[in-house]
Amino acid sequence: MRLLAWSIAWAVLLTMGTAQAADWTAVKLHGMVYADAGGGNWVRLSRGAAVADGRAIRTLASGNAVFARGAETVAFGPNTEGEITDRPGQRPFTIVLEQAGTVAVSAEARAVRHFSVETPYLVAVVKGTRFTVRTTTRGSQVTVLRGLVSVTTRPGGRTVLLPAGQSVAATAYGDMLVSGTAIPSLVHPRIGNLLEDAADAGGDGSEP
């Protein structure tokens, strides 16, 4: 009976994944990586599986995974739990809700903000294209590898614009500590024919 339940859950997950072209696909997997199939059932993912919008993803100590959609990727490190969801609106906006662990984002270079990672301690909104967010029970840390990331603490609402080369740590009390040195050549790199973080004719793009 348990095997049947898992089989049904897996079928539901795959059906949901293939029904929506905008789902994220597991392009790299190592170790134990699971997705929530609903009803309290978790299914182990295999390479090529599509995870439907808003479905929780969990990696165990031996697991890590990379999910791709178009030119963008979201990597889950070991002992990480979160979900990738799209916020409806005039402009597409992707949100990674990270509960614990480490998430690395490589977002497509665009002239407007369109991607964020949210944890219990902070919200990191992409202005650049590559950054990581690590979350524990004590707080979260954002490290920018390329471009700019706007980080706002929860609680407190303190905001800092973090350039490539710098990190910021945020605690449950709203404290914020910035470290590292900015790398100017990586703050506004040119990706193809697009200058990363170019001004948006319609505003700063902070709202989807």
C-alpha cells in the first residue's frame, strides 16, 4: 500500500511538471533529493524531473541539485529546504522561499528586477545575476558573486545594496553585518549585448 501511494504521488508530480512549460527541471542531481508530492508524500527526484510551481524541495546531507529554466538556474546545497514559485503580475517574478540550507542563484541578465530569495531573516532581490544565500536557525548570509543584490532584513526592514565581492549577515533580531570588498569589474558586467542592471525605462523594476 505504501509503495502504491508513492507511485501515485510520483505520477502526480510528473503530470504537474509536464503540464506546465514554466516548471523547473532537475539538470544535476547528487545523493538524496526529494520533492513534496502533496498529502504528506515526498518523492525522490531523478535527473530530468520537472518540479511544479510552489512544490517544496528538500536535500539530505548527501544531496545537492541544480534546477534550470531557460537561462536561469537555482542550486540547492546539502540539508536545504525551499521552494521555487512564480508571483503572478504584469511582469514575471520568481521567488525562492528558503527555509534552511544553501541556495545559489544564477539569474538571467535583465534590465529589471525579476528574481528574489526570501528567508525567515531577509529578502534578497536580484539586481545582478549570481549570488548565494545560506540560512541556519541563527540567521541568513547573502554573498554576491556578480552584479548587485538588494538585501532587506526581517524584522527591522534595514536595506543594503550589496555589490559583487561583498556579503551581508542578518540575524533573527534584524541585525545586519556587511563584510568583504566590492569588485568593480563584476558589479556591472556586460552579458552579451546587455549591460547588467541597466536602468529600466519604467522605473527601478522593484515591483513585478
